[in-house]
Amino acid sequence: MENIVFGRNAVTELLKGDRDTDKILIAKGIDRNGDIERLAKQKKIVISYVEKQKLDEITEKGNHQGVCAYVSQIKYAQVSDILKLARDRNEPPFVIILDEITDPHNLGAVMRTACSAGCHGIIMPKRRSCPVNGTVSKVAAGAAEHLLVARVSNLASSIDALKKEGMWIVGGDMNGEQNYFDADLTGSLGIIVGNEGEGISRLLKEKCDFLVKIPMPGKTESLNVSVAAAVLTYESLRQRMKK
């Protein structure tokens, strides 16, 4: 489903962005698609009205909400593009680094958090990571059209390059030396969150300037990776807003 975006919010934000859209499919009898139809007509994008079952098939029974779009592949950014965006905004670089996140729902949720919190981008490896596909775009609720995402061949080397640019790298890890709310998460910062099952790899932990933990006084030992990313990202945002 890499060439399909589905769901009302995702398609609406798609049409507000710059990605090429070939065609919009709308289920017959579905209401509340006025903005999508208006935006599509403004851009002279073909709209086809089809049976709901057709959208079920195309989206593999995803929660399409009666609308999907055939689109071009997402244009991945370079790490340099993310740093340039920070310079253009006159802000210290603020990025989320994903270590082999394979679940599209987790990736979409992290992208939504990053976009909402004002991060300049996400950096993730090309291998053993979920691409930005239709499911990711749906969960991200439009963030895929507004957030820079860089896929790199060697994540460790990219982190070294970020550190040479003066960025601090913090990793979220259950064995971190301090609680996340006691750490300074301001300034030029990259936050690493790890794979759903294994966490951050040993090599990337060694690249971190420090590790932080989220207290777990309850009976579960860890949070979903997208929730952990949200906790750390918004703590950083809270600290930044106080300065």
C-alpha cells in the first residue's frame, strides 16, 4: 500500500501539501468529504466514486473512512535538509531518531508526535525499518505531508555527523542513569528510541551522550515505543517552552 493514502485527515492534509496525487476514490453515499472534493477539484485531480467494498480491497480493510488517494512515493529528505530547516527557523535542531522501528502504527504515531511537537524531522535506517506507507500516513493523520523524514544507510555514522554539528544525543532506555524529567533536554538534541522488542542497539547506546529512563512503578516493565517517544519529546518541548 505504499502508493495509497487513506482516511479523511490523511487525504485532506495530502491535498494541502505538495505530493503528486493521481486520483481520489470516494465511497458512494459517504458524507462529510466536502473539503476533500473541493481541494481535489482545485488541483484538478480526478475523483472517482466507488463502492465501499472497493476501498476495503484497496486498503486491505484498513480504516479508510470512505476515501483514499493514489499518490507518488513520499520524497524522503536528507539529514542536511533537516538541519537546514532548523537553521531557517533560527532554532536548535530537534530530531527523533528511530532505531529499526518495524510497526507502521508505531512509526505513524511517532511522526504525528514529532510534527505536533515542532520537531525538525525524523531520522531512521533504510534497512529493517518500516517505510512511510499508506498505513503510516493514516496513523500519522497528515503529519507525513509536513514532516521531513530521512532514511539513512548507516544510522551510527549519521549520529556521529549530528554530534559534529554540536547536537547532544539522548537515548530512552529502561536502564538509563537518570529519570527523563531530571535531564536537560533542551538545545540541539536528538532523541533515540529503539526497536519494539529489543530497544536501542548496543552500538547506538554507546553513541548516546546520556541515557534516560521513564519510571515504571506499576506492573508493566515498558511502554509502547510510540508512547515512550511522545513522553520524551514532550518533556523536551516543555523544557524548551520554559526558557
